[in-house]
Amino acid sequence: MYKHIRDQREDHDLSQTKLARLLGMSQTGYSKYETGENDIPTAVLIKLADFYCVSIDYLLDQTDDPKRYYK
């Protein structure tokens, strides 16, 4: 389960259906990303990180720091 992905969606007051539409996919497909049932494709991770302005590591629960660091 990817807690930060769900938390970001909820913090932005988005339903799974609305976010799935923004990503061009079904709600069921998106739901499987949040639960960890399906791996999240790189392109979707990039879209989510850009949309929420957070790091991919944060979305994948590898850190609790949402900041993006640029070189």
C-alpha cells in the first residue's frame, strides 16, 4: 500500500475517479496503485510527482520528506 499517494489525493480533495480521469485511466486501475496490488508505471509516478510537487521517493513511501531536491 502506498500511503503517501492516497494521502496526497485526499489532501487535494480528489476522488480516485477524478484523479484517474486526470491520468487517463480507470478508477479501478488507479485504486490498484494505491493498494499496491499493481506496480505504478514510471510515467504515472512522474505525473503524480509533478501534479503534487513532491518527490517520487515520497510517493513510494521511501521517505517522509515530500520535498523535491534538484541538482
